[in-house]
Amino acid sequence: MKERVYQRIIFVVIAVICLTAMFPLLYVISTSLVMEAEYVAKDGFVLWPNKPTFAAYERLVGMESIWNAFYISVVRTLLGTILMLSMTTITAYIVSRRNMPGARVLMLMLLITILFNGGLIPTFLTLKELGFYDNFWVFIIPSIVDSWSVLVLRQFMNNLPRELEESAGLDGANEVQLFTHIILPMSLPSVAAIAMFIAVYHWNDWFTALIYIENDRLKPLQLVVRNMLVNNAGSLSTIDTNIGVNLFDPTKRVGEQTYKLATVVFGTLPILCVYPFLQKYFVKGMYVGAVKE
């Protein structure tokens, strides 16, 4: 009886937490699907649109700057994730080999980068002198190795059975074969989880472009969305004017708040679609490497 009551209480608590977490998402999506007339009629509190419309999205995707920024974000995310994950995984394997020359020195260098930061201005001056200013590769090269992810993967690899490595060594496998055929396949859960974090970082990062990019053709989607929400919020209302919408008819006019939240959904939805494919690796990859068996 006590167990049943306990389970019901836990269910109610979790349900309340889930509803609380879903409320902002529901508000953002619902508000992005209404015209200005309905938004004003509901005093800006829209949880379920009476007449949902994709007008805001249709007008946003008609903007050339949005698609160019989307292309930059996709290329950056794909290329950055592949290169960063490759270098991070290789580095983790090196520092996990106790008998590999230079492993301890490399590990010390990684720890220093975690504990100390060069600062924004010295980093900016350094990257500018190296030719990365207003260059697409500023998104990729400076962050090509993630020290924290190296530590997670290193711990995972250290927990793998040593007998497998010894057996492979007796069969004549070298370090490259050992890494590609044994260590990497067994580390797949942790690698997949790290890949997700890397992809989310590259997709959501707008600050790097704000500091280092001037060319509008190189600005990623998140920076364009940020500029729409902050710097150019007032210009959102001109979208309707440019496509010939009657601004005196609120039933055909898209409100500024609707445009803002539509850009938020547009910038968030693509990376959310990646999560279901990596979800099965997420929990296992984060915990197995942290528990010594």
C-alpha cells in the first residue's frame, strides 16, 4: 500500500516537472503560429492558437539571408563535428596509453587549457594575426580539440578490458589497428554522446561569429537569429511591407513577437531532430566512462 502511494506521488511530481518544462516550449511554438490579430486578442498569452498559420515561417524562409546563414551553420556543424570528434578521440587514445611517449606531457597541456584561459583580447589578437579574422575556419581550427571531452573519453578507454589489447598485441596488431578495430568500436556510446555535445556547440555558437566575422555571407544562423531578436527587432515588421501585405489588416499581418519566436523555432528545430538518433547512446556514454568497474 505504501509503495503504491509512493509511486503515485512520484508520478505526480514528475508530471508537474514535465509540464513546467514544456510550458515555455508550448508558448514559443503557439505564438509563432498566430497572426497579430489573435496575438493582440489574447493579450500576448497564446498557449493554443485558434487559427494556426505558418505565415511567419513562410515569410522567413523567403529571406535569402536566412538560407545563407542556414547553409553556413550546416556546413560548420558537419565539418566541425567530424574534425573535432576525430581529433578529440585520437587525443584521448594517446593520453590513455601510459606507455606512449609524450602522453603525460600532452595530458598536462590539456589540463592547463582547462584551468587557465588566455582571455578574449589576447585570443582575438592571436587569431587575427594568424589570419582567422573574417575567415570561415575560425569556427573550426581554434576549437578542434575539446579538452574536457578528451578527459571523458580517456576515462572510458582506461576502463576497457586490458586483456583485449594484450590479445590484439599477440595477434600482431599495431597501435592504429588497435585503436580503429578494438578501442574505437567499444567506445562508441561515449563517442556518440560527445558527438552530440560537439554538434550542439557548433550549431548554437553565435559569439564566435559576432567577434570574428564581418562578412554577412559567413554569419551562421544563430547570429542572424540573435540580430533579429536584439539589434534588428524593429525591422522585422518591414517583412510584411516588402511582400505587399496590407499593414492595416491585423488578420493578415504577422506581429513582431510572432516573427521573433518563429526565428527561435527555426534556429532550434534542426538540432533537435538529431537528438533521437543519438539518444540511446546518451546516458550510457556519459556514465560508463565515469564508473570504475
